[in-house]
Amino acid sequence: MAQLQEAAVKQITAICDRYKGETTPLMMILSDIQKEYGYIPLEVQELVSAKTGISVAEIYGVVTFYSFFSLTPKGKYVIGCCLGTACYVKGAQQVIDKFSEILKIKPGQTTEDGLFTLDALRCIGACGIAPAVQINGKVYPKMAVNDVPKLIEEYKGGANG
């Protein structure tokens, strides 16, 4: 097992212990860890496995299946571009391409400075305001390609964070 800091080991152990009486605690444990640390690397999965008896393979399968879990750290600002049908037909692909071009990252990646992560989302349920972009939970309706540079600058300046 890779070196986890002692405080992290205690915190993760406490999270696992919190759900000891549950029949299927894995989703709750992983959700709490994701909220606390922002991602769930392999060494954390190994610790959860040791504490719960659930195999690392099963834990890894859950972490990689659900898009809200991450194996790597996310940026301070997570930009989710909806590519669901309504958003897609209204130009969402061009919007995500513009984010990608300006930030110099592909969907699923984080900028080197750790400020932005770009994610392609399937449907965020905002079809009436398509194309929709979500940044740390805040939804931006009817996003146009020309709006992207200004929005990035706002977040770089810290106006929204």
C-alpha cells in the first residue's frame, strides 16, 4: 500500500466505521471519501478494502463506473458540459471544444495549475435551456461558443469562487 498520511488513514477509517452496520456500505463510504478528498486513488481503495472486506476489484469497478467518483484530483472549478441530445443539437460540442481549446485540455483532464477540470456530461436535465454548462454545480444556460472565454476569465479572476 502506498504511503497515505496518518491523518488521512484515520479519517478514511472513521468513514468506514461510520457505516459498519450497513448491509451495503460501499457507495456511502466512497461518496463520503469523494466529498472529503475530491478523488479516490488506488491506495485509498486498498485501505477501504482492508477495512470492509470488499475486494479492491469491486471497489475499483464502482469508482470507475460512476462518473461522480474520480481516480485523480479534480480542479478547483469542475466544468461540466452537457452533451445530451437537446444540448448537442444546439451546439454543445462546439462549446466543449472551445473550453478544450482555451484550457488546452481534453474532457476528463485537469489543467496543470489545478484550476479547471473539463468533463463531458450526458444529460443534466436542463434541456429547456440547452446548451447547458455546469461549473461546481452552478448552471449556465444557453451557452454560446463566444461566451466561453469570458466565463473562463471570470473564474480565473476568482469572481465566482
